[in-house]
Amino acid sequence: MATKQDLFLLLSMLSSACALHKQWVPDTNFENATNWDKGSVPCGSDKVIFPTHGKVAVYVEGAHTLSEMFLPVDGEFILASGSGFSIREGQDPSCGAGNTKTFKDPDSKEWFNPALWKAASSLEDLQSGPYIFSVDDEAVPCQHDDVVFRAGSSFRVKLSAHDGSISVKSVSVLGKKFTDNSDFTQYTSSQLGKLQFHGSSAVSVSGSACGDITGCVCGNSGNHDLICSKIMCPPLHCKKPLEPVGHCCYVCGAIVTIHFSKTFRLESYRQRLQYLFLSLSKYKSIHMALSKVSIPQRLMQIIPYGNTQVIQVVLLEENTGSQSEKLAEALARDILKDIADQGPHLGIDSAEFHGSSGASSGDVSGLSGGEVTGIILGILALVAFLALFVVLHRRGMLRVPRLPQLSSWRKGSEIGDLGGPLDHSFDNPMFEKQNPEIPGLYGTESLGGITLTHSGVHFVNPVYDETDFNA
């Protein structure tokens, strides 16, 4: 194992971040049996119908003999060398009695359907694999990916993005690669381009690859709801299903979250995991999706204060039984052990994992730099606020308001200053009764000179009354 690690440290220094190649799977080829309603390619005794108002460019690879063919109002045949059509009278013995076969409507094939794409790290791998597993948002072409439509085929794809534009690095159509947006716009404005690309949005070719060795965020989060509308989630049997960032469904398995430094190399690390772990026989049934994603940052795991970028490693077992997460969690633990040993050399600060069985682990190398900084800044801000509050209060520049309910309660309380009950000694009818019952003594004429307030009872003393009685 040590030899493998040393070799991969060398490969990590030589490798750099690169875009993935994502190929459109459906086509509108005449020879593709799935494009016909009867599930078979028309032969000499068949009548062929293209819907009258259908808009499609059909790639024809060989020569075909038919009994009849009805063409659409707006359509186009792309004929390969030596291909073409001929009409024959009578029955073709090799075809039988013949049928009427209708070309299926291709307008339902949408760009943001993850099931209609396959991804690979090279053009060669697009032919036979291995293919790369991704979360749903990244199964669709990302902003730095190379999009490939097979050379010997045609297609029709519906474009409908929330912001009206779909950005990719390049697009290859019929063997020609477009890396300049003006050239590609000119192609999509042609008659053939309009038949292949349709909808309310447009594809924009940037020609720029990801320039960050730590990886780039996919950029499809704005169309997440649109992508997920094409997905039907399967039933799950695990204890605590997980929700990967950028995925439409909860999953059973494990998620490793990696906090990285500026020396981390995404593609090198992807190759490392493939070489050290996924190549082992016990882990061959594991699907791994590795990418950079943005997650919310929370102070003390409660208060959100921004987003941070992490490397997300999603591990799913090919089998979906009740124990499917066990193998994925075992691989997650092996990855953490490798990070504990080689993390500083790989540009990894810390990592943790969560499993759908409820298992989890803390950071291998402690908190990440961003989390530590956030906690320190939060504590310093709290201390500064309390110090400023105390200084302003002592200088009289800040007063704490009394609570009205507390003041009212204290005035109506029977508790004295020393904590005991008030001693009334005896009832004084002059000063203690607010609703006297003895007429005359507490009649209207006597109350006329008495004033009741919260601070006591006051009355007018005739000796000091300034009223002139001789007047």
C-alpha cells in the first residue's frame, strides 16, 4: 500500500483539473429501431410515415428500399456516403407482408434530463467506458464541460433553462467541435441547427476550461428543480437516508465531506480514490460521485453566515437492499484513514462522513480553517458587544428600562424592604380605608379635602389653609 501511495503522490503533482466529456444519448437516426413505433427499422414491404407537422433532421447511414414514404412539411435527411432510398413495387420476400411504421416524435427529449446523458473523463471512454457517476445536477453538462453529439448521428434536443441560457465549454456536432460562441450561434441559426436545437433557451459556448486545480462548481443549481422534475425517486430501506448536495433523491450509502486547501487537486484525488479503493474487488459495486459543491456555513452549527466550498464524495452501493449502506460506510472509513495519513500532502485540512445507517465520524484533523475563523470572529464580536454595553451603561449613556409589570408588582406587594410582610399595627379609618362604610366621617364632605396617591394620603389642614373665612 505504501508503494501505491508514493506513486500517487507523484501523479498528483503531474495531474491537473480538466473538464468532463458528456455525450447526448438519444438520436434521430433512421437505423435506430427505438425511433420507430413498431420497434424495428422499416424494410422493403413497409410504408414509412413521418408526422406531417414534425420537425426533425434524420441521419441515414445506409441504403433502404420501401414501399411508400410520407415526409413531413419541415424536415431534413442527413445522408451518409452511399446511403439513400428507393421505392419498390410489390412485396419484399425478406420483409414479409409489411407494416405501416411511424417515426416517433423526438420533441420530448429535454436537455435537463440526467437520464439522457453519459459522462467520461475522455473521448475514448465515451465509446466503451468507464463512465463517471454524478449527482443529478452534474449528470447534465456543467459550465466547463465538453458536450458531444455523436458524429454519425443526428438529434433533436429541447432547451429550456430558468435563466434562458445554458453555458458549456464546447459543443461537438456531426464531427465538428465549436469552441467559439459566435460560430456556434451561426450554426444553431441554420436550418439544420434549428431542427436539432429547439426551445425557449440557447446554448452558450464559452471555450474556457476550469482554471482552478481544486475544481469548479458545476453551475446547474439554478436549474435544480427543472432537473429533478425528470426524476422519480426509488423507495429506500435505510435508517437515515442522506441528501447529497445537487442530487434529487435521498440515498442509502455514505457521504464524505472534505475541507481542502489551495494545493488540493480535484482530478488527482479522483484518480487516487479510483486507484486505491474502487479498483479493489470488494468495492467494485460502489458508485462514487466526487465534486466541489457549495454548502451553507453555520456558526455553532446554528447561525448561518455564508457559504463555503467543500469536496463532496457520495458513495452508493449498486445493490439497494436493506444492508446496502454497510459497504459504502466501510469505504468512507477507509477514505478517512487515508486522509489521516496523507491529508497534508493531498491538500486536505479535514474530513468527516455520515452514513445512512446513522453512523458518522468527527473531523480527522479538527475543524476547517473557515469554521475556526467563524467561531473566533463570533466570540470576539460577542465580547466586544458586552464590553461596549458595560462602558456605555456606566457612563450613563445607556440606561436599562424598568419593566412596567415588575414596577407594578412591587408597588402592590405585601413584601417590605427587609423581605418580610408589612406590619399594619391597627386599622386607621382615616388613612387605610379607601372605601369607608361609616357615613358622615367618610362622607363626601370629608373626602373633599383628602387626596389619595401612590405615595400616600394627603388632606388639607384648615390651620394652614389660605382661604379667607371672613370673606
